[in-house]
Amino acid sequence: MKETARSGQPKSIIRNVTIAAVLLALLPAWQVLGGPIGDPAAPCRLKVVLPNSVRAFPEPLAKDKKEPGFKIRGAKGWGWTPDQYLAEIPFLERSGLNFLMNCYLSMFTDPEKMVNRWWEPIPAGKKQAYEKVVQACRDRNITFCFAIHPQLYSERPLRYESEEDFENLWQHFAWMQGLGVRWFSLSYDDIAVEGADKAKLAEAQARLVNRVLARLREKDPQARMIFCPVYYWGDAGGADDGAYLGALARVLDLDVFVFWTGDGVITREITVRAAEAYKAAVRHRIIIWDNYPVNDRSGALHLGPVTGREAGLASVAYGYMSNPLSPQNEINRVPLSTCADFAWNPWAYDPGRSIGQAIVHQAATPGQRAALKDLIELYPGNLACGTARTDYNCVIEEFNRILAGPGPGAAAAAFLARVEDIARRLDREFPARFADARKTIREDLGRLREKSAAIPGR
């Protein structure tokens, strides 16, 4: 699930609202200042106030709450390597998350070049690496979910009625089931469906999912399946998604869960209203697949807290999952901590408190905490800036805004100096951590210096 400009699929529809200035006195740990959504002339600001003390995190439940908000609380890895999955599993456990799904891109023949020969056996070395991931999840009481996509970027999409194709797909499920895995996911998101009969397409996909689940349950009656449909966002109010989801609801096994990304593909708000409408249309249990802080391997950093997700979603959705940064899995722990905080206790979630605690739980010294605070304010992310772009680079966009203003020389120099200072401090405070994020910042600095050198009179 991702921003889909590359595959020509729909993007989320973002409400044309204004990001208002929020008084620090009303939200003591977080402040956003901006202009109309998508306005390149409007600055995007995030103010983070570090807490005076470290508190339990995620936020403990109130006495009247016996269980966390969502039964499934987890994440996936956007094209991550096995080593990246292994590195994040201990963090998931500490954060109260209980579910890890591999990104189907990770199972591609070549994840970097987007080559998907799903019908081929997975090489032995890759299998061994993911078997370690499954075992590490088991050791940490994390449920591992195996995911695959038999069409996206594939030169030979699965033929729904082909026995050969089914057996080629089944080999991967059989491998994972042999390791003791009980949760599985089959995805059909982000594929071209122009001109197709949407109801017939849904029926064919549902029959495929049902057949895989039935075969899994021949060996394990407790096997579970999550399906990501073609229409995985919104409120099912359109003709195409209504026809598709109606047919899916009729044919798909009632035990199958359905992924849903919210009011949009990448969206500033996920509302109870949209969740209830979508669930009523699909007539299956839904799991929220939140496309935050995902960057689609663009290099953009979205480090501010998750916002705009209504607490009442816990009464509609069975689970909540975050789609992460790539390849910057380690710095991803900062925004993912806030997603974990929301998933555990959505009723008491406060983004300001959450981002402050995320920092102090990731940083051991005052210098480290200050460096992370300034980094997050530098890269607050697309939610804070009111855009659906997963590649929205806050630093580059801010510098472009400065350059578009009158007499940009002094302001550009000051901003460049700020970024350079934060980069130096991160190198000093975290010499053995956040390597991918620090690399991203160095690359952004190179772009800023090139732009700065082109300013007239410099």
C-alpha cells in the first residue's frame, strides 16, 4: 500500500482545509503553523517540547479499559531486508506491538528493481533469512504474518482459474505454514483495473483467497487470512468500488479479514464515519493499514506524530498497522512509537505527549534528546504539512519556499546552517545509530548547497 504515482493508480483525496496555528498553551507539546494544504508558499512548522520526565509508554490504559484498543497492533516493512526486520522485532515488543507482516515487496524476485516472478521458488538463502525472522517473532511473542502479491509489477500475473498458477502460489504459503506461521495475507492493491468488470474481478479474487485459506486450514484449523482488495480505501461510495466491494462481500469467506487504509490512500484523517461505511459495504472485519510514515523509498522523512486518527476506530476495526519508512527503519521507531501509542490506547492518545515520550525513550542523554527534537522539527512529515505525498521532503520544500521569496540569500544561508548544525549533532550524538537517516540528511544537504550556489549574487 503506497502512494501510487508509479503504477498510475488512484491517490487519496485530501480535504481542502487550512492548517490553523495551534496555541502552545492549548497543546503544550506540539504546534503546527501553516497555510492552505498544498500551498508551496506556506511554511510548515512543528514545535516539539521535551517532557520533564519519562513515563510509561505506550500510555497505560484507564481503569475502565481492560484491553488495548486494537487486538492487532503492528507494522510491516516497506521492502525491508531480513536484517531490518530482525533489528525491529525487539522494538516492536517494547512498544506494545504484537504483529509484524513482511512487505510483499520483500518477497519479490528483486525488490530493488521491482521484479516480481511470484511463480518461482524463493532461493534457499532468502528462505533461511526469513526463517530467522519468523523464529525471532516467535521468541518475542510477536505474530508473524506472511504476505505475497501475485500481480504487482509482474510480467505474468496469476491466472485465477489456472491450476498451475495456484500451485505455484501455494508453494510459498506451504513453506511458511511449515514454519508454524498461522497468519497470511494475499494482496491485490495498486493494480490496473480500467475496463474490467469490477464485480467479476472481486469474485475471482475472493474465490482465490477462499481456496488458499481452505487449503491452509486442512493442516491448521486456526489459520487466518487477510485480504487487501483492489479498493482498499474510502467509504465505498463510488460506483466502481461499490460494485467491487459488494461482490467481494458476497463471495469472500466470512473469516477473512480485509485491509483498509482509511478515508484515503494516504490521508490526513481516518474517521469512524468512513470506517463504518466501508465495513458495512465489505461486510467483513477490517484491519487499518495506515500509510504513515511510509515514504515509498523516496528518502523523505516523516518524523512527526501520527495525527487525525479518531479514537472510536477501535470499536470498528479489529487491528491497526503502520506502513513504515524505507530504508530508514531505525529512525522509523520515532513516528512508529506514536502509532503504537495510538493503537494501544486510542482513547487517551495525545500527539504532543506521544512524540515527546517517543524521543525520551529513544535517547539517553540531554544532547541526544535535543538532537532528535530538532531533527523532528526539521522533518515533521506529510501529515503535519497537510499533503498526501509520501515523497514530500520537508527540508527541500522549505528551502524552495525560501528561494521563491524576495531576497532569499540571508534566509537560505540561515536555513542551510540550521540543517548543517543538526546533521553534525546527529553524527556526534548517534555515531552508531540512525545511519540511513543520517545518510538521507547528508544527501539533502548536498541538494541544498547546489541550490544555494545558484542564488544570484552568491
